[in-house]
Amino acid sequence: MAAPAESVRHKSPCYTSRFAMRAKSRQEKKPKRKATGVRMVAHAALPTRYGRFTIYGFQGRGLQEEAVALVRGSMNGKSTPLVRVHSQCLTGDVLTSLRCDCRAQLELSLKKIGQASSGILLYLPQEGRGIGLMNKLRAYELQDGGMDTVEANETLGFAADARDYDFSAQILKKLGATKIRLLSNNPEKVRQLESSGIRVVERVPCQPRVSKISRAYLKTKKRKMGHLLKGI
């Protein structure tokens, strides 16, 4: 049986101290953002069950600045492209975990972009809202003991959401998508993209059907992170 939430909270400083100190140090020393140099590495045709896309690989100056973009249609057409900026989730996107709604959001986004006249799915290696895969698994362990997703990340020494979308904005500019319709429930994503020079003319909800298992996770994102979710 999982330990009660309170006992986990009591033990967590010892359990996570070396990770927390490292993470806090990184966050405190985080330099001011500078213009990111983005280069397109390769592109190729990518037929999918949601339609035909062109897949692009991008790299920035930083070690962690890599992403792929699935592009459909013209970015210079009459219609504003529909864009999804999706953070990698190995457990959800690949392993079909029901702890989150990431795979369902990815599939819904591909379906909607595939039906649009133009659009982009930008896929970023921001596992665990930017804390990395191993730390995400540590957060899962704390959640099994009673913490919610925000409490677990913060106990490990991270922000509730450590993601930064400046690199994403630079890629969108490179693709010619400076004015977009954004598939997202996250107001902070909208704010960051706009502060980096992307005009978000419409926020399009990205809310697939909610499973019983993921409902508590989504309630936390709505209550503590300000995500815009109906019926949660």
C-alpha cells in the first residue's frame, strides 16, 4: 500500500535534497534570455494517418534546443495556420499512460491540423514540463505517495512548470508562422509566445475526453496552474 501523503511530505527533503539543490541552483543562475539562433537540419515527407506532412528538424545554440515540426500547407496563405506546441511525454505519447492526457492531446492536435488548410505541430523535448524524464519518474513516485503533480515537482526543487517557449517562437518565425491560431489550454504558453514575437490571434481549446485516472491531474493543472479546462 502507498505511504500516506503526509508521511511522504515529511520524508521528502531527505529523499530529494541532492536533486533539489542542483535544480534550485540552475534556476537561480538562469541567465536572461537571448535571441536564439535556429537552423533547419533536415526535412522530409511524412505521410501519417492524419494526412501528409513535411517533417523538419531544428537545432538551436543550446544543448537541449532540438525540436521537430510537422508542417501542413502554406504559412503565407489566406488562412491563419493552426499550431500545436507539444511537449514530449514518453509515458503518455509512446507508452499510452493514462496518468496524463498528453497522448490524447497529441492525437487530437494531429487530427485538427490534418483537417486544417495549414498548420504546424511543433514537438519539443520538454519531458515532465521541462524537468527531464528521470526527474519526472521521481515526481511520479512522490505522486504515488499522495502529492499532486505541482507539489511533486516543487518538492524536487523545480518550478511547477519549468518550460520556456522562446525557442519554439524562433522556430515558428523560421517557418513563417508569425500569426497563429494556437491549440492550447495554457494561458502561460500564449503569454510566452506573444512576448517572443508570435501573434496568437485565437486560442483553440485542446481538450480531449477525460479519463477517470487523469481527472485529478487535470484538476490540479486547472486549480494551481491556471489551465483553461471545461467540465473539470
